[in-house]
Amino acid sequence: MDKNSDVYVKKQWFIKSNLGKLEDFYEFDTRKILGSGTYGNVYKAKKKDSKIVRAVKQIPKSKVKNAERFKREIEIMRTLDHPNIIKLYETFEDERNIYLVME
């Protein structure tokens, strides 16, 4: 490898798409909604190992009309890094819902 070669690290390489269950990693109460919108509800969650508080957006798959477009939007969120745009930390998926773990 050339000593003058540039090394690039992309933020999206570190945003995980977890295969496990959200409940294995986070504690949250679905009765306490922080907010709701067109696609789903947002809940306050606490990471079990570090106790860091995050927002988890629960999106029912039945509300996603165009799956490919939705996947592209998630990929765009993975690449964004700006102080005025909410950060996406990781995603989870089960049979009925997609969960976005955000700041």
C-alpha cells in the first residue's frame, strides 16, 4: 500500500441494522408515547448495557407503501451528519414493525 494513499471512513459503516430483538437491547414503555406522526410513534428508550437514553420510532410495516423508497430514505439517514439533523444510531426489524433508534 502506498504511504500517500487516502483512507476514507464513512459514518454509515458504523450504524447497525440489528438482527436481534429491540427488547434485548433497550428498555421502553409503549404506553408512554413521546410523539406520533404519519408513519408511527416515538418512545423514550434506555439502552440496557450503557443506560444511554434514545428515541425509538416504531413504524408499522403496513404503513410503508413503497418499501424500496423507505429503504433509500433509511440509507440517506445513515449518511447524514449535521448538528441540525437528528442522528440515526441503529435499526431493528421484526415481523410487524421497523424501529429506528435515534438521538
